Amino acid sequence: NPDARKSAGRRPYIATVINAQNRAGREIPKVTTLYPGKLPIGEDGTHYSSEGYIMLGKITATAVEEFYKAKK
């Protein structure tokens, strides 16, 4: 993941964490992982903006909906 490598300088264990999260999504029943891509960042430069949180909510809602549709 290019983003993981880019962030590694500031967060040296980020690739390990992302790999563990993805593995959990594959190996633990009823668990999924999301990769929302680039979301808008707020003025503080760290947290998502309001628009980013709305986008994340829509992505999450879609994932939950798809999970339950797949169970039918």
C-alpha cells in the first residue's frame, strides 16, 4: 500500500497495523475492514472535515448494507 509506505516515516508501525486489520477482516467471522480512500481533512490537518465524516458514514452504511444483503 503506497499510503502505508509514505506514512511509515512518521508512524513506523503503520504497515504492521494495517496488515493486521486486513487480516482480521479476512479471518474473523462477521468482521470487515474498510478502506475509505482519501477523505477531506479539516482545518487542524489531522482529523476529517465535516464533509469527510459524512463521506465516511456513507461508506460505512454501504458496507453494512452489503454485509446484510450477502447473508440472504
